[in-house]
Amino acid sequence: MRLYSPDDLAPVVGEAMKSYDDTDEFVRTFAAGVANIIKKRPESYRLYGPYWWGIKKIILGLGLGGFDDFLDAEWLEKTDLGSPALQCAAAYAFQEALLDTREIPGNAVSLEDADGNFTDCVTVDHTLEMLVKMRVK
């Protein structure tokens, strides 16, 4: 799995812009879609790996509700791409790459940066994990 750069995501944003009038519309639509999925299936946040924190910040900023306000500051900073559109593109690309592996999404992933260095990341949203456990019982 990759730790994306803005250059990595230019094609993703370009493709998204074929369907939206502007980047704000793309961000609102993507974030609302993610929020709806997570509300129905809380474990789905794992699909976004470390990019979950940027998407959650956008969701909270849009006032979509239903989420606590905890954000992992370390990973939010490491995955900050400078714009909400790039954050959404990164979350989408990460999800697609993870689904392509056909592995069951978990909380831990090893991320490769542009220099070939690897960093282990564990993404745990405790509130959502509690909701997952409550659903299972």
C-alpha cells in the first residue's frame, strides 16, 4: 500500500472532475457517501486506512454528524495532502487498492512512501470499533 503524494492523485482528481462541477461538490458528495456507509457499517472505516482521519475531519467540518470528534493527529499530519479534494482522492485510491488485494480490511497496514521507505500504520477509531462490537453481539 502507498503513502500517496499529490502527484500520485492528480489522475484520480482529474477523473472525478469529469462528474462534478467543482472540487467542493466532489468533496461534499464523496464525504457524504463515506459518512452514510460508515453509519450503516462502522467497520468500513478500515477501508480508508490512515486516510480515514482526513475524511473524518472533512465529514466533521461539513457537519454530517454521527461521529465523535477524535482525530489521530499524527496520521492526520502524515497523510495531509493540502486540500480536501486530494484527501478524498487518497481515501478513494487507498480503498480501491485495498479492495484489489481481496484481503479482509484490518486496522494495520504497511505503507510505502515515494522513496521506498515503509512505515507501519495502525488505524483505530475507538468509537467505531465499539459500534462494530455492539453490532456483533
